[in-house]
Amino acid sequence: MSCRRRLSLRLLGAALAWTAPAAAQDSAAVQAVERPPDAESAVEQPTAPVVVDGVTLFRVRGVSAYPAERRAAEIAERIRAVASDRTFPAESITVRETPGATTVVAAGQRLFGVLDADARLEGIPREVLAGTYRDRAAEAVEAFRREREPPVLWRKTANAVLATVAFALGLWVGVRAVRRLRTYVDRYRSRLRDVQVGSFEIMRAEQLRGTMHRALGIAAWVVALVAGYLYVDYVLLLFPWTRALGLSLSTILLRPLATLGTGFLRFIPDLVFLIILALVARYTIRLIRSFLLRVGTGAITVQWIEPEWARPSERIARFLVIVFALIIAYPYIPGSGSEAFKGIGLILGLMFSLGSPSLIGNMVAGFSLAFRRAFRVGDRVRIGEYVGDVMQVRLLTTYLRSPKNEQIVIPNSLILNNEVVNFTTLAREAGLVLHTSVRISYETPWRQVEAMLLEAARRTPRLRSQPEPFVLQRAL
């Protein structure tokens, strides 16, 4: 009795020792199989596909110590190794029952094991599931070998070359067709008319022609991209080494588009609000501009706004409206609450603050000059060491034209920090005293020089007789 019991224990130990490596590498040891259903469900891991040449054969599960992805990759590697060795016929793949697992072997070499946990996942008996997995593995081995035979590869290579020639020929024909269509549009552009609704002009004929050109270009690019996708997908699917990439190509390309589409649909309410806000800001700026331009031309008189202030006031009002609209629109911009958006905003703000002190200083000085009324366009002024007629007063710089017909560009911050002598403002009503200095030697009679200077002043054209010219003697 004791001998029989010892013999039985040795046989059971040998069976367990033979099946333990398979169970360990397939992520389910005997302990995992015997675990209660509740405990097993608590540690259940996601499944992973076993993929050979881009084709999914079946899915397997794993545990935390042996993840499903690792188990699936090792099973696929064993199937590819068997398929690469043509000495193993596909019929040699069989199913072998062992305690706690059903093993699929090829000519005595283990490929993978099917456990009770795998069977419970599929809802069928373990033996039936193992037979199904065996059939899928045999089909994969046959397909692996068949697709790598030289005649098959040569045929697929010829198909790839023909597809490449057809794709290149299609691109050539498409380019010529687009050029011909654009030439046709240019040839008959004299027949294009402005698009109008009543007296309101929507689009000019030249703009319509440009729109047609751009539409042709966009359509050509769309067709070329679709054709390129079909060509690349077809060529990748031809060969077993690139089939996996070809099968996932649509997912790689379409998933971002689907994400963008889904995000755009969620963004539509905020987009409507932003469009309404932009329209309100735009027409507010137009209304302010129209009002201040009328003030500048004198069509409207406002006591507290000088005509010279109209232009800079319009710029300030436009800036304030845009800033106010951006502040309102900020929470509705996609991704405004993300850390990436905040980081980009911080970097841009830092770059602007470090790189534009002089720019901001000139802008502030430009607004200040407009309200200081130091000069107008057309006045002759002296700013520091520069003398000339004011040609333009812009937000950042002021342009002068010197008496020698030179253009002088002065930053507004420099004007704000220097004295400005305006020769024109008071000269419009009371004239301007023009003066110069003359030096004479001691032996020259000064009364004779004085008389000559007064006579020269009287003979100078366009000088007023009143007040009379005079000579001021400043030194001996």
C-alpha cells in the first residue's frame, strides 16, 4: 500500500514538474488556476493579441507577474520560429493534455499553453479552445511559408512596381490637368464678372479668379493625398514584413482626424460664441473709427477732443477693444486651461517683456506726442540736433525732411526726452524772427556793417516790413 502511494506521488510530481515551465511562461501556474474566482477576478489583467505577419490569431490574458503583452509576443515568436523551419510540417502541430493546462506543441516542441483561466475568458471548454488555437496556429504557419516562396514574392514585387508606375503616371496626369484648368481660367478671365448683390460688392473678378486657382490647388492636393494613401497602403499590404504597418496605417492616419473631428464638435458652442464676440469687436472698432475720423476732419465737433487727437485716440480705442475681447475670449479658446497653453503664454510673455522695452517705450511716446501737440505734419521743427519738416508721425517713429532733402527717422522716445523747437506754430499768426550771427574785425566800421545788414533784410523777398528788422550788437 505504501509502495503504491509512493509510486503515485512520484508520477504526480513528474507530471507537475513537466507542466510547470509551460504554465509559468503562459502566465498561469497551477496556483493561479486553482485560485478562487473572486480572487482571480481581482487580479485579472487585460488581454493582448497574438499577431503574426500583421494578422491577429487569437488573444491571451496575463497576470501582473507575466503581462499579457509579453505572453502574446513570446507565443508569436515561437510560431514564427516554427514557420521559418520548413522541417516542421504544419500537421505536426498538435494538442497535448497535461494536468492544469492544455499544451499546443509542434513536433514535440511546446508553442503555448491554454489554461482554465483562458477558457473561462472565452466561455468555452479548455479543450475546445485549445483546438481552435491549434488550427489558427497551423493556418498561420502555412500562410507564413506560402507568402515567402520566391514565385509569390516575385509576383507581389511586380504588382508593387506596377502600382508605383501607375501612381507616378496618375500624379503626372493630375499635374497637367490642373495646369490646363488654370490656363483655361486665365484665358477666360475677361468673362468673369464681379459678384454683387444689388449695389453691394461681395467679390471682385480678380479675387474670384484667385479663389478658383486656390480651389483647384486644394482639390488637387486632396486627390493626391488620397491616391498616395491608397498606393502606400496597397504596397505595404503586399508583403508580410510590412503588412502590420499597412493594417495599422488607417488607424495611424485616421485616429488624429477622428480626434480633431470629435474635438471640433465639442468646440462648436464655444466657436459660435467666439465668432459673435469677434463680430461685436469688429463692428465696435468700425463705429469708433468712423466717429473719430469725422472728428478729425471737422465734420463732428466735440469740445473735449481736438481734431489732432482723433487718429491716436482711434488707435488707443482699437487696442483697448482688442485687449478686452481677448480677455473675454480666453476661457473659450481650446486648451486654454492646459499646462502647455499656460507654459507657451508664459514664454511668450517673458520674450515680449525682455525683448521689447524700447518698442513699448516708443509706442507710449508716440501716443504722448499726439496729445502733447508739439508739432503737426508740415511743421518745421528742430529736435535735438536735427532740423526739418515733419512728414509723418507714426506710432513708433517720426519722419523729417531736412532742408537738404534728406529723410531723418527719429524714434519717438528720443523726441519725448529732448526739447522740440517748432518754427511754424506761432509763425502762422505773428511770423517768425529769422536771425543769424555775423562777426567783423575791429578795424571794420560797425555802423557801416549795420546799415548793410538792414538794407539786405529790406531787400529779402517775403519778409514783413513790420516789425522792422534790427541788428543786435552782442559784443565788441
